[in-house]
Amino acid sequence: MTFELSAHHREILGRAREVGEKVRWRATEADAAAAVDPVMREALQESGLAALTVPAAHGGASEQVDSLAVTVVREAFGGVSAHLDSLFAMQGIGSYALAVGASERIHQEWLPRVVTLDAIAALCLTEPEVGSDLKAISTTLVEHDGELVLNGHKSFITNAGAAHFYTVLAKEDDGYSLVFVPADTPGVQVESGPDLIAPHIIGEVVFTDVRVPLDSRVGQPGQAFPMVLQTLATFRVSVAGSAVGLAQAALDEAVAHTTSREQFGSTLARLGPMPQMLGTCWMEIEQARLLTYAAATRAAADPLGALHWSSMAKVAATETAGRVADRCVQMMGRFGVVTGSTIERLYRNARPMRIYEGGNEVLLGQLAKTLTRPARG
Ligand SMILES: Cc1cc2nc3c(=O)[nH]c(=O)nc-3n(C[C@H](O)[C@H](O)[C@H](O)COP(=O)(O)OP(=O)(O)OC[C@H]3O[C@@H](n4cnc5c(N)ncnc54)[C@H](O)[C@@H]3O)c2cc1C
């Protein structure tokens, strides 16, 4: 395994950085928005980068979604704007199961529009009473009079209200199925979600006797979890990329501040524990970046086989981002806690990363199970 990005991935990273630089001026506004920011969306559309989130057979960039390519884009976006990062990532997270298991009709009608961001995607797993323990969901899917009928309440759904379709996890008989639901289907109701410390397009989606054609079931009846797992296996590591980008941006802020501000006749960067704090941040970011690239390279080749690597990278990089952002705020003193400053926004944006796409404690528990299984590969 090589620890250097290939020329191909460096080119993708460079393109994503260009997009990030182009929209940096808009980041504060976009990251406070509860609806899709038109500047961010247009920049993403023009870049063509969302093609990386969909397989080539449906208008995307590569035969299989390349986890490393998605990860480096999120590294570039994560340090600039959580809104931009989420807009990009959700196109893949919300549509990947469709690419794997949806009908030809849905493939043709919807996936090319995901690539161009003319259709915004969303994935509905979480419910008011159910987070990590997805097998406890109560949303139901039944076949009735030649149609599928969906009833349930999904909670904390990214892109709720902005999405053009929802990929929904539901109980069907004794198993679990995924179903594709266009957002304008009668019976789909979006309610606004709570305000978060790091604002996000988020909401509750209620499905009341929602009727969709039989070919809206994604994959075979009762076979949702392998597709959910494939989605996570392909995209989880990209959260690590976003976290690395965020941590790097926080450190860049702290370096600029501590090398330009003087106290006690010296720059802050030379005072007391400051050098150790700066050095520790840098070391931890590079550690996280290396693990992230290594995990994403493995996930690109074999997403399911590398799931434990993706989980490790997600936990390591998001915990790093939390620690680094906190230290950077501290190094910047009162300027670190000013609402509307870049460091304050990065500090807030770092926090939810440890909770979504697999709570870090849940992932560590799964890693322990893998580690202690008798015949570990
Ligand atoms: C910004 C944001 C965006 C989101 N977007 C979406 C979305 O688009 N679609 C969607 O479906 N959901 C979404 N979610 C919900 C997210 O998936 C859940 O928050 C996540 O699954 C955790 O569930 P929970 O919050 O209910 O926590 P819980 O499951 O109640 O867990 C609470 C705590 O207990 C820990 N814990 C839980 N189980 C175990 C265990 N077995 N072992 C050890 N520790 C455990 C967790 O790690 C966590 O620290 C989003 C959440 C956020 C914050």
C-alpha cells in the first residue's frame, strides 16, 4: 500500500480545493442556513464533482463509487463549509442504495439528476425513538392492491424539505426493506427539526399512507440491511476526510493567530504550552490523515471488506477534529469564542461528526467484536 495520493486523486483534491476557495466567502452564511444555499449548489453543479458519488452506469464518474475520491473531496470541503460538504456527501449517501438495487425506471429517471444536483437526495433511517439500534424501527411497508404503502416517522433527516426524494428504511413482514419515495408523493409531510449547534438542513419526515408503485422497493423484500451496509461501507470513511479537513482548517487559524499576536513580548506560538499544543495538533492531524487515506484506499477496493478500517478512520479523525478544534479555540483566547468567527464555526461543526454515520462508541464496540472474533481475517 502506498501512502501518497495518486496523480488522479491529487487532481480531484485540487479541483475540490478550487471549489472551496471559490465559495469560502459564503461559508458563514451557508453554514447557518436551513435550506440549500444557491451559491454552494451552483458551485458544486459547475464543478461536476457530484459525479463521484454515483456509479458510471448511471452518469457518475467511475465504475464503482471511489471512496478515496469522495474522501479527498470532503477533506477539501470540510475545512471550508459543513453545508457544502453535506450537500456533496448526501448525494451519494442518499442515492447509493438506489444505484445498487433500484428498478431501471428509477435508475434512468433519477440517478443522472443526482449527478447534476437537479435532484437532492436524502436517506431516512433514524426515528424519534430509534437511532443506533436500527432494527427497532417502527416504520412499516406493506404491499396492498398492487402498490406499496408506507407509514412511519423519520427523524433528524438531512435534506428534509430540500430533498427531491427519500430512500426510506422500513419494516416489511419479518424483515426490513428500502423504498424510494419522491418528495412530492401524497402523504409525505416534512416538519422542521430542532435548531442544532451546527445548523444543518435537517427535519422530520412523516409518511402517512404513502402509496408508491411496486417497483419503488429498492432491492428484494426484506433485504435492506446489506444495501444500508454497502452505503455505510462506501461513505463512512469520507466523514473522516471531512474531519481531517476541518481539523487542518482549525489549526491553520490557530497558527495564523498565534504567530501574529504578541503577549509578554513574544508571539503566542512561543509561550508556555503553546508549542506543544501546536505540535500535538499537527501530529494528530497527520496521523488521522494517513489512517483516513489508508482506509479509503482499502474501501475503494473492497468497501465491505474494509468496513473496520473505515470505522477506525471515522472514529480517529472525528475525535481528532474535536480535540484539535478545542485546542485551537483555547490558543486563540477570547477571539476563539466570537460568534461568526471561522474558528468558532469549525468548533461547532466538529461536534456532530462524532455522532452521525455511526456513533463513535457504537463503532468502537463493533471493532471490538471484529477484533475478538475467533477467525479474524
Ligand atoms: C447532523 C446530523 C445529521 C443526521 N442526518 C441523518 C440522516 O440524514 N438520516 C438519518 O437517518 N439519520 C440522521 N441523523 C441521525 C444519526 O444517524 C443518529 O443521531 C445516530 O444514528 C445516533 O443515534 P442517536 O442520536 O439516536 O443516539 P443513540 O443511538 O441514542 O446513542 C446515544 C449514545 O449512546 C451511544 N451508543 C448507542 N448504542 C451503543 C452501543 N450499542 N454501544 C455503545 N454505545 C452506544 C452512541 O454512540 C451515543 O454516544 C443525523 C444526526 C445528526 C446529528
